[in-house]
Amino acid sequence: MAGGNGGDHLPRLQLDDLLEELQVRIDAARGTQNRVHNLLEAVLSVGRELDLPHVLRRIVEAAVALVDAEYGALGVIGEDGKLSQFLTVGISEEESATIGELPAGHGILGELIRHPEPLRLAELSEHPASHGFPPNHPPMHSFLGVPIRVREEVFGNIYLTEKHGGRTFDGEDESVLSTLAVAAGVAIENARLYEEARYRERWLEANSEIVSHLLSGGDQSQVLELIVERPRSILGADLGVLALPVEGTDDLRVELAFGAGAELHRGLVLPREGSFTGAAALAGEPVTTMEIGKDPRVTVGPPRWEGLGPAVAVPVGTNEGLRGVLMLARAEKDKAPAFTESETTALLAFAGQAALAMELAEQRRAVEAMALLEDRDRIARDLHDLAIQRLFATGMTLQSAVRFVQHPDASERLMRAVDDLDETIKIIRSTIFGLRNLETGPAAQGLRVRAARTVEQAVRALGFTPALRMEGLLDTDVPAAVADHAVAVLAEALSNVSRHARAGAAEVALIVASGTLTLRVTDDGVGVPEGGRRSGLRNLQERAEKLGGALAIEAPEPGGTRLEWKVPLNHS
């Protein structure tokens, strides 16, 4: 019996060992199955994203979860062979701030850049390429890194450290991470294609908007603003500047500037030699720099580049000549990336199309101007042949009738009527002079036409049509130089109303009387704000003083603002 019982005990022990080994294998198989399932979930999760920054974040988060690592990072390799982006998981913002600048790609990180093959280490510090960690960096020992390839090009690397439980990364971890890297490459390529398509779409929308404004007769100043603001938004620039050629010189004048430090650039007149925009004008092609404040081509002008880093300038022009230079700059904070070749190419194409649209719009306006001038010439002939002759005949009749009137008051009234008719004839002749002016340049047209056009151009920005009243011999008595100042003052005054007044109505009066030109702009808005920018008003005052006149700003009784710009017509 005893011997039989011992024999039964031995097989039972063997059976227990077999069952235990089977359980271990089942657990291993179940663990492998779970890991494969997690890998598939990670691949699907990464592949669902189309926004590239989100894709990169998902990749590193999935990698950390798959191999049970405490820390993870994804480094994107830039055109210079160094890390241009570095996304981390497991390190808080506070810890990252104490560590300091993000790595550039030296040490172990650079080892994968130089040799894009999987790298697995039990102890980081023992590798020859290890340079140690910066101050305040958490301790790290085990390491696993694999490259991410996109179309056979190494896009970047996944770095994982500190497997939980003090364990080291094994061959299975490496295999899982390599599989994820392949899926990541496909996801990154899809995100890139989507980003490029959306990028091209934004440029097409910008071009379409500018062409639409120009060909529909939109305000030229609004079009120029779009030429600066749309590229600034698309390329993520902090400053946008448009410089236009100064007629008769080789200089460039900064017409528009938006963004960081824009007020330091507006109105600057710069030579082509010694300025960044001038360098683009001279080269006839894009110019770029990583640090605009230290660029050797910038040698003139006041200090204006503080806080700015990468910059690009492109000529805006066609085969007919240069129309301007568009410059964009990014802030130097957070290691702002340089403008890439693809960004510069797209910006140059946009500038060329904008210049072509401006040229076509000018040709269209010239054709319309010729048609308008022909119509005005016809109206002028009718006024001369019909209205003036009848008024003159009426005046002669009244003059001849005076000698038959015995009553002194009646005789005086008749003579006043004759004088009024003479004044009316002068006004009509002044109008005819303006209508028959066949020169098409804005400065060559009469003040009446230019003032009416300036008011018309302001309608879109104002949201309503201002009332316009013109009295006196505006086209004959006002010298050309004074007319130029008056048109500029009118445009600035209406611009101030549209930007600051929040008005619902406005009235413009241009009056020539007693050797003085008076321009009055009245609105029903909120008035001139206290502490607001007054550079525009100073400009108007300087124009008046230059001509021996004055500028007055008043608050009429019902509310709003009345601007009165008055200058003598015989100022020497």
C-alpha cells in the first residue's frame, strides 16, 4: 500500500508542474495578445489624426504606454540635421522650465540622428556618446530609441527611458516600438499631405480675395492691407511690412506695417542699399535671415528689430517693374523657425499674383476713366452750349432792364441778381474745366472729382455714404499743391471716422471763399477718445501749418466731432 501511494504522488507532482507551466504559457500568450491588441489600438489612434502636431503628440503618448516607460519624447530633425522640435511625455511644464532649453541633438539623442537604427541600452551613462544630463534633469537609466522614416527619409526619432519597475527594455519592446514607428511614418505623411493641401487652399483663398477686391473697384488701401495681413496670418509671422517705391527716387517708403512694433516702421523712408526690404528689391528675389536685428544688410534706419528673429522679404512686381516689397518677421522667442524654402516660394508666388492683379485693375480703371472722361466731355459741351449761354442771355436781359426800373431797391435787386448769375456762370465754368480735364492721373484731376472719389472710397469702411457739399471755384482757384494736401487730409479724416468714431452719419464740406480753402468733416460719433493715438491728427496739423493755415477739432452741441482744416490760397 505504501509503495502504491508513493507512486501515485509522483505523477501528481509532475501533473502540477505541467499545469503550472501551461498556465504560464497561457498568461504569456494572453499578454502577447493584449500587447498586439494595444499596438493595433495605438496604430489606429495615430492614424485617425490629420493635424500634424496632434499626430506627433499621439505617437509619443502611444509609445510610452506600449512599452510601459516613464518618460518619452519625439524629436523632429530639421534641415540642419539638428532637432527642430522636441515633444516630451512624463515631464511636467514646471520640470521642463527648470531644465532649461530643449535639446538640439547631441549625446545619445544625436547618436540616433547620426545612426538611424534602433538603440537599446540598460544603462544610458555607459554608452560612449552619453554626455550626461543638464541640471534639474530627472535621473534616467534604461533607454530605447527608434527612428521614424517617411518615404525613406528619417523624419525624427522616438526616445523612451525608465521602464517601470526598474526593468530594462527587451527585444519585444523594440519590435513593438519599431512597428509603431512604421505606422507613425504613414500617419505623418498623411498629415503632411493634408497640411499641404490646406496650406495651398489658404493661399488660393488669399489670392482670390485680393483679385475680387481689385476687380470690383475696392479701395486700394484695403487691398494693400490684405496683401500684408493674409500672408502674415498664413505663415504665422509676428510683423508684416509693405514698402512702396518713392516716385523719382530709389528709396522705399513703409506704407503699411502690422503686428509687433509696427509703429516703429510706419512712414520710414529707406534706401535700397542698407535696408532688408531694399535688399529684396535690388536682388529681384526673396531674401531671408535668421536674425533680422543682426543681418549685415541692415545698416540704416532707427532701432526697430527688438524681439524679432527670422525674417523674409519678397519683391512685389511684374515684368513691368517693382511695385513694392513685402516683409514678414517672426518673434525670436521660443526658437521661432526660419522661413522655409516652400514658405518663401509660396509667398513669392502670392506677391507676384497680387502685383499682376493690381496691374490688371489699373488697366481696367484706365479704360473706365476714358469712358467717363468722354461722357464728361459731352456733359461739358452741353453745359457750355446750353446752360451758360442761357444764363448769360438772362443776365444781359436783366442788365438792359435795369434802366427801365425807377425804384432804387428794385434796381439794386436786379443788379444783385445779375451778379449772382455771373458767379453761377463762373462756378459752371469751373465745373466744365474739371470735366474736360483729360489727364487720367489722380493728381491731375480737379479737386471736385478727387474729393468726390475720396468720399466714395471711404463708404465701404464707414458703412454709410457721407453727405458732400462743395462751394466756390475749387478747380480753378485752388493750387495743385494745396489740392493734394486737401485730398490727403480728407482721406485721413474719413479714415479716423471709420476707425474710431463709431458714427452713423457724416458730412463733408469743401468751400473756397475770400481766398481761403476750408475743409470741414463732421460726424455724429463718440468724439476724439482721451489718451488715444494722435499721430494722424498731428499729421493734419502739420499739413495746415506748412501752408500757413490751422487745424481745429471741436465737439458740436448734439455730439460727435467737427474737424476744420483751413488754409489760405495765396500762401507763398
